[in-house]
Amino acid sequence: QQQVKQSPQSLIVQKGGISIINCAYENTAFDYFPWYQQFPGKGPALLIAIRPDVSEKKEGRFTISFNKSAKQFSLHIMDSQPGDSATYFCAASPHNAGNMLTFGGGTRLMVKP
Amino acid sequence: DAGVTQSPTHLIKTRGQQVTLRCSPISGHKSVSWYQQVLGQGPQFIFQYYEKEERGRGNFPDRFSARQFPNYSSELNVNALLLGDSALYLCASSFSGGGISYEQYFGPGTRLTVT
């Protein structure tokens, strides 16, 4: 069963725009929420991660917003660049389950110059 | 510093055969996890090993097995290959493997094609 639902499946954004990807989860035991970026033929690269004790985390142009009551979290990419064109995955892992990540289905982002 | 390394890069096998995939974690990391990524989908958790012990197992058949060595490298074995086993197999390395979740860093993967 898919415990982490990601939307949209694909996204086209103009250079300089804001890319927004959303994820929703069901398992209330999840307490760690990373985002990964994957280029074709490569492994996923960790972008940014958040724990539920904070509602927002920012690293450079990437921001995670977290809504614990709604069981939703999102990735915002500010000033999107063509080099950001990749597939993005949200993920979650439960408390005391170490590194057992459950991934969303992915969002293919295309940033047009 | 070297990241997570995996070998081989690509592999072509026939149905019914067996395959062994290898992973070396980042220096200092003691946990290795294995994921299967079918084309167009997100990775799915297969196994986690920490300090040479299995700490987690995903919803995969017993044809899948793994182990971790004293130097923290790991092998994933798949027996009696099926066409549906064709995927990118990813290894992820982490400093810790129990309790609180730590950042996981993925290798480039091994592309397995079963014909």
C-alpha cells in the first residue's frame, strides 16, 4: 500500500518561478521526512529533511513546510533553474525504525529557460 | 571523501539465475540499506543492516537476502530471478541504524535487467 502520496506527478515551471511539490502521509508513526532529487541514471541525492517538531526548514533555495495535524508536507524550490530539472521524491520513516524509508511516487520537474 | 559505491553498474541475467550485488558505505557509516527502484516509481525498501545484523525487512519474497561484513560493506543476493526483478537496485549508507532516523546517502545503483 502507498503510505506516502505525492503530487503532482509532473510539473513545468518557468525559470525563476517557484516549484511546489506536495506529499501526504497516513502513518502517524512517521517522524522523519526527507526530500531527494534524482537525475536520470543516478541515485537519489538528499536535498533537505525535517522532523515534526518544526513547521518549516529552509536551506538555500529549498524549503520544507510541514503540517503535522494535516499529515502533509511540501517542498518549495524558489527561483527555479533549468538545472533543477529532475525527479523529486518525498519520503518518510517511522520512529525507532531507523532507516526504513517509504517513498512517494515522485514528481518529474521541468524548468523551462 | 568517497561516497557510496556499488558494483557492478549494469548486469544482465536470465530468468532463474542468481545475482549478487555489492555495496561499500561511506567511511564511518555503519548502516547499509537496500532499495529496489522500478522504472518510473519511487524506491522500495528491501533490507537494512546495522553492525552486521538485520534491522529491517521490507515486503519482498525470501528469494531476496543480504548480509553485512565486518568492514560494513554489504551484499544483496537475489535467487531464481524473475522478469519483474528488473530494476535499479540502490544501496544507502547511514551513520546509525537504530532508533532515531539519520540521513541516508544513496549510491549510483546497479541496473539489473532480467531477460
